Amino acid sequence: MICPFCNAENKDSAFYCIVCGKPLTPSGYDVNQYASKLKKMNVVLLIILVILTLGIYYPIWFIRQREGINNLLSDDKIDSGLFIIIAIVTALSLLAGVYSGIVEAKGDWGYAGAINVLFNLIDWVIKIVLIIEVFKVRKILDTHFNTYLGKNERFSVIFTLFFGIFYLQFCLNSTVIIQWRGNNTTFLFPLSQ
Ligand SMILES: [Zn+2]
């Protein structure tokens, strides 16, 4: 592939020119189909789903949107393996909470306390990893829309920090989806059109 900015020869799969660093559209990439794998979802229902699953749905959201997110123009990609691990550890952490409650009820305070400390620590690690991943998705959206497509979409750092996937889903619904509304795509929770 020849860079349209400086005419340097690049690999067909390159996202950036090796010489001038400007963004390249990989050959065979259909810009009109970029968002077809992203799933639209009602943000309120997403919040309810995360609450009802006691947080387990939070990493699952990444797994469901992964293909669509990785289909966007960016050399940053998200990996489903990480989120499968987080979902399992979140579930185990919930079970550990119940278990430590039972142990505590039996009067073994020291043991229950140790379990709580361990899983509080794991919860913090998970929170930090999820914040990193949420910002990675934000960066992918920013790269795709603003660097490649030359749009002027704002993806708020503050909202990403405080609202995580709920804000990202809001961005997907409002910025991405509008551009392929009318395409025949199935949604888990269709919003009224
Ligand atoms: Zn170039």
C-alpha cells in the first residue's frame, strides 16, 4: 500500500505510515461497514443488567462488543481472554463474599477477615484493569472517528472515568449507530427508532 501523504511503501495491514506516521486505511477495509458489528443497547437496560448480575455483566459487555470495537480503524485492539478471566474472578469474588459471611457467622473472625482482605484486593485490581480497558476503547473510538474519519466527535475523559462502559455504550448509540441506522442489524435491546 502506498501512503497517500508521502508515497512511502507500507504493508497492506499497516494502520500508520512507517515514514510519516499518518493514518492509513488498511486495504480491503470497507469504511461503510465499519460499525456493522457494534451492538446498540439501551444504556438503562445495560445498567440494570450490570446490577442484576452483581457486576459480572460489566466484563461481558467488552466480550459482546469486542468484534465491533476491533473492527474499527485503530492498531489498539481488545482481547476477550482478559474479560473472560475478569468475569470468572468477579463471580468467584462474589462467592467468596458469601463464604466469608458464613465463616463469620460461625465466629471465625480471623479467617473471614483474611478472605475479605484478599478479595477486596482482587476487586481493586479488577477495577483498575477495567478502567484501563475502558480508556483503551475510548482511544479506539477517538482514533477511528477523529484520526481516520476526520470527524469531530468528543469522547469525554471525565465521563469515561466515572461512567465507564455506560458512557461508552452511550457513545456507540449516539455517534456510531446513527451512521448505520437502517442497515439490517439485530440488537439485543432495540431502542425505538
Ligand atoms: Zn506516509
